[in-house]
Amino acid sequence: MSEAGFNDDFLEKELFGGDDDGLDSASMDVDDMMLTGQSMATVDTELASATEDADVAATGNGNSAPEDDSRARLERSRELLTAKLDIAMDDPPGELTVLHHPPRALVGLVDGAQRCSAFEVVPTISLVNPWQIYSVTATPNMRWLFTGGEDGYIKKWDFNSTVNGKQLLTLGQRHSLVDTISKGGVTASYWDHTDVVEGGVEMLSPVYSMAVHSQALWLVSGMKSGHIGLWSVRHDEGRRISLLCKHKKPVSVLRISPDEYGLVSGSWDRAVLYWDLNTGRLARGFAGHTSQISSIEFQPSWFSERNKASQGSEPVGGEASGGEAGKEFDFQTKGPVLMTTSIDGQCLLWDVRAPKALPHPLDTPKKTPPWATSACWSHDGKKIYVGRRNNSIDEYEFGAGSLPVRTLRLPQNSGPVTALAAMANGRHLVCASTDNVRVWDLEQPAERRSTVPFQVIPGHHGGTISSVFIDESSRFMLTPSGNRGWEGTSNGHHLGYELTPVA
């Protein structure tokens, strides 16, 4: 057992691919390699050629063979090709909706959020819930908040009434909280998170992930069996409309596409799938990860630019031409980019337009233990932050290579980084580890030891935080406590914060 309460045997066997189902390369059919249309023999031939060229060059110089970038990329390509996506795709496939529909209009930022030098972060809300919360989602206007976790229920909270203090905490409820937390969450309703298992029997399932429609017409949730539930919210609340059944293990991440016609799901079965919600059919599978999927995020900048274009005279446009099989990632042509991470530390970038192109891997620094339960884009989409197990956050620049440009290191006793979220001003990063929540000032030089580059936000201590949720307007932040079905302990505190820009 590690100091942070993580069971190392469990991590090795369950999280880091201890079982090898679906990864038997010996019985793999090239046609099943959904990552590319490139055969393994092609990669092996190119890899052998690159090795021979490197050896010849080294012999001519009288030195040992140097590390060759192209050879390294080919080796990485071979590794990705061996990661078989053991999912039966629909024929004909669904539509990659994000290429054909404009994104929805975003909620505007609160005044000063994009230009402020800091945010005042004050914990004021406690969502009283005796169970671990694995997932939280909310409508963009923060009218309704939804939570789900290990108890097998989806809870709907009236967030407006909560913020306005319509239900205050009792003295006993406030006892273990900081003084500023006085508002209790106002529960509007809840319903059973039921799944259909073998034999048609309905059973409660933990809620591993959630995402809600911007107008709260419907909600999707990830189940233990691998099913994705589609629930009606506004009309006939709590009625299960449909089950999407392709994943084989718990669905750990769900992201509605910016156009709200598609859905991207990630699971413990290592698969990332794009669903067409108009038809319920799979549009694409992303094969490349070798462990359980931990986070999925669309790059924000391209969609904000396309949103402006769709409101003007420019056409929305159809599917653009992506890269070819085995080619390098195209950083020059603007297009929808998907970032995915898995527990074993992998972070991959996908050009959604190019179904046969290899993803761009972001390399893990040397001597870094396998770990990536959370990652996020900066608000402008130019940087990527990946939380690690060794109390650190790796910062990557989009289009600037595969290695991190710097590493932000937390105190030694802070524990693994379990959740991340970037703030709207581009300067601050919210980092949740197993001891506290911190707001990191990214403009502070990491090497300067005379100042502390982060601020500790009171409220949490000693528990695993499942996610950091910041609303689109940057007015509120939520930090539920839970281990998302993996490893770690919960302190039972599910807190809400009010954010105020500081000039």
C-alpha cells in the first residue's frame, strides 16, 4: 500500500492492463486494427529500414548508433497498432456529427474572468451526500446540477436555490467544514440508475460518468456493465430512453460533442468510441490505449472559432481531409482535436477528421510512474496539462513536440494528482491531489524557491477528489469526493465554490 492509500497490487493488475484480453497480437487481424489502414508489416519494414540507416550513419562516424526521431516515431506507431479495439463496429457507421454541425453557443464569461490577475475562490456550498460521488455535470447556465456515484442513483440539484441559500446547513453538518461553508445543496429530485443485465434483470449500477444536454432535455450516464444510459430529464424525468451497448467494462468518461449531436465515451475496456446520437450507431472507434480510459476532452479553441464563423456568413463546412495512415499528426490545419488519457499514463491527440491517421502521443518523462487520472486543455487550447502519480503536473504545448515543456511539482506529501481544470484567464490551474485543492499560478517560475507558486483552497483534506468542475461562465467550481471506482478514500465532502475575478 502506498502512502496515499493506493493499493499497488490493484493498480498493477486492474488499472495497468494486468489482464491481456483484447490485446493478443498473435491472433490479430489487420482489418481489425481500427487505428489505421496500415499493416503491421509496413511498419516493421519501415522500422527495419530506419534502424539500418541509423547503423550505417553511426559506422561512418565511428560512433554508436544515435537515437533517431523517425525511428522512435515508427516504434511508437508499431505499439499503437498492436492495441486492438475489440469492439464490433456498426455497418453502416453513424455520422461524425462534429464535422457537419455547428457547435452550440457558449455561455459568456463573467466580467473580468479572461483578463483578471487572480480569482478569489471561496467555499460556500456543501452537497450533503453520504456516498462517494464519481461524476458531476451541470447545465451551462448552472440552473440544474446532477451528481452520481456508488449508491446507484442520479441526483438532480436546484443550483439556483442552493447558491441563494434557500437551505442552510445545520450546526452538526457545519462542524467539520470551514467557516465560510453554510449553504446546503437543495435536492430537486432523484431516480434509480438501473441497468439491464443478463437475463433481462434490472439492477442498480454505480454512476461512473455523466454528461447532460445544454437545455437539460436528456442526460447520459456510464454503467458498470459497459452500457451507456440515455435518460429523459425535462419531460418524463428519469425515464430510460435507450441503452447504448458496445463497451464491455465500466464506462469511465462521457463527453457530449460541442454540436450536441454526438457523444464520446471511454471505458475500462481501453476503447474510446464516438456515437451518433441521432441514430445510436457508432461513427468511429479510437484504438491506441493500453489501459483504462481516464479522461477525454475536445480542444476548445477550434470550436470557439468555428462557432463565430457559423454565426457569420462563412459556411459550417463538411468533413475536411485528414492525415493519411501512418503519417504524422497535422498541427498546421485547424480541425477538431480530441485528447484522451488512460490510467497507465498515456496521453494521445486525435485528429477527428482523419479516421486512418496515427494519433500523436505525448511522451511521459523518464522515471515517471504510470498514472494519468486527469488531463485538461488550457482555455485557449494551446497547452495541455496531465496530472501524474508522483505529485506532479506535466505541461505540453500543442504542436511543440511530444515532451513536456515543464513539470509543476507539488509538495512531496501531496499525493497523486486526481483532477485538473484550467481557469479562464489562462494563468491559473486548479489541481486536486489527495491532500488539498490548489490553484497554481502558471506565471510563477517553478524554479524560484523564494515564493510558493500555488494557493491552497480550504475545504478538502485527506480524500480523493473525483473531478474539478468549473462552469462555462467561471462563476462556480465544484469538487466532489470519490475514487471513480478505482482506488483511494473519500472524505465525504462534496463542495461548491464561488469564483470572483480579482483585477
